[in-house]
Amino acid sequence: MGTYNVAPLSRLVEQFEQLPGIGHKSAQRLAYHVLGLSQEGVQALTSAIQEAHDKIHYCKICCNLTDQELCPVCRNESRDKSIICVVEDPRDVTALERTQEFNATYHVLHGVISPLNGMGPDQLCIKELLARVHAGGVQEVIMATNPTVEGEATAMYISRLIKPLGVKVTRLAYGIPVGGDLEYADEVTLSRAIEGRNEL
Amino acid sequence: MGTYNVAPLSRLVEQFEQLPGIGHKSAQRLAYHVLGLSQEGVQALTSAIQEAHDKIHYCKICCNLTDQELCPVCRNESRDKSIICVVEDPRDVTALERTQEFNATYHVLHGVISPLNGMGPDQLCIKELLARVHAGGVQEVIMATNPTVEGEATAMYISRLIKPLGVKVTRLAYGIPVGGDLEYADEVTLSRAIEGRNEL
């Protein structure tokens, strides 16, 4: 009887299985979908993968992803270059841009300090951030890493490097999320919200 | 302020979004994963997609997927060619092969009759099946389409075409699944299980 295998198909399933969040069943489903695509559809998919990988690199200033020398934010003359918002990930930039309220620049660390996962300060884009601060003209660095243990530790680590240079370092406000429910807020968030209360 | 977009990245996200079961967030996650791959990793992924699409086609006999002229089952001399098991999908063949008990051949329809989805008998590999039966040597056709409304209708349709040719047409047994629980079995399955009871 033997196992029934078609080599190119199982290679494709294996490749899809290596993608994040894709298990064996989903990988099979994706592979069968690919088999059913038109020649142009397959071309579009493979060239999109190849092009994105080849053309996208870090912005020379803020380490965000771009296909040009500088990212659109760093290229934009009307952006306030004296404020730098430090985030973990390019996706955080997209999230902050969605607010349409932030008109300064970003700096993407590409991770957080996490010794257990083998991520030390040297693996992050921290030296690029220090170079920007050293170059002068920066008045404030906003630490916008995630409110997790690693995010906090990274914010703390970077603020200790930057404060001695005479630059203001701030942190995103903690509190109850808008539209949230006090009943379901956890204790830490609630006590941070009380601590940070503002006069009306 | 404007939206923050990198053209090759958004093209890749769009491509991933078109895959089945992949939403916008998952597509973003996959795209960022691709950016982090090595040059070899990207090569392996794109060539696996391209190769699978280029090399895999229908087996000349049973319409299963293969990268050669005949699939391994049809090539295998020790398989009983007088019994054909008709399934909807290549994945059903894999499932049946896992039982390691079936030593005959398959025929893959690549779908079921479903007028609402625009699938008529002409879109399925039914004429290839009839050609096999006409060619002679076939003693039994086992209808192993799924126990859904469309699967049943397709089984019925095909059996009406084949029976006049003097070939035995059978259907997979209905009943309670092994390891299942009577309490949770639906009424139709239970009444089919009673109908089809066997002497011990």
C-alpha cells in the first residue's frame, strides 16, 4: 500500500507549515489553493514574496521598514524631528499613524530586551537611536514599547542611556482603555489609572 | 500626516489575504515573517509554490494529483484495478490511504454537483470515470463522496450512469463513528446505524 505522496506538493505543504500560525491542515489547504491558481496568480504571489524580501530594508534614520533610503515619515519635511517615539515593531508605527494625531518621528527597535529569548540590547536598533540623540536637535524621546515585562525593562534600559544626555524621556500613559469596562479592568491597570488621574 | 505604506509590503499583504482562511492580521504576520527570512528561505518558499503549481497535474487514469503521468496508486501493479473508489477530493485519497486497508484504485471527482455554486456534472471528472468503466475490467465502484446533501446527490447521479453498464455500485456504510458517543450522535446517523445493523 505505502504512503501516498507527491514530492512537489509535500514540499509546498512543508514550506507553508513553517509560516507562523499555520498548522498542517491549514498548510494543506493553502497548498491545494495554490494548485488551483492561474499562472498569473502564482506569478503574482511568488513575485510579491520575492520583491518584498529583496526591496524592503531598514530606514537609515529610524530603522522602520521601507523600500527607499528613508521611510515616508523621515522624508516628510513637516514632521517634528525633535520628538522621537520609540516602538518595538513596524506594526506599532502603523497603529500610531492610525491615530492621525502624532506628527513627530519614530524609532523602531525591532524587538525588546529578552534574555530568555536570546535578545540582548545589541540585537536591537538601540545604537542607531543613541546616534540620533547624539547628533542633536532631539528634545524628547517617548518610550512606546508594549506594557509587558520586557517592554518595561527595555523602556527603562533605554531611558537610563538617554537621560544623561539631557534629553527628556517620557512613557505612554497607563490607564483604562477607552470604551473599556471598569468591572473587567485588571487591578494593575486600575491602580495605574488612579495614580495617573487628571483634574477635570 | 497621511497613511504609512510601503508598496512591496502592502502588495505582499494583499496577496496573502487572498489565500483561504487568512485575514488581514494573519496576512500582515505572514508578510513580516517573510521579511525576516534568509535569502535561501525565500527562494525555498517561492520555488516550492512555483514548482508545485507547474509540475502537479491530474493522473491520466484516476484524476488524482501527481507530478508524473500516473499517480503512485495507478502505477502500482499490486493494486486491484477492478474496484474503483470515487472520492470528491485528493485529500480524501490521503485519508483513505491512511487506513492501510484499501488495496484498490481511486477516482477523484474534484468537487461535487452543486448547482448553487455553479458546479454541474461537466465540471467534475465524471466522463473520465465513465471511460474507465467502459474500458472494461471494472467490477465494483464504491461511492465515497462525503455524507452531505451534495455528496449524496453526486453519488446518486453517478450510480445511475454506471449501473446500466452492469457494474456493481456501492456506498460507504453509514453509522456511528468509532470512539463516538451514542448520546451525542444525531438522529439521522442513529437511524442509519439501526437500519444497517449487522449480526454479531
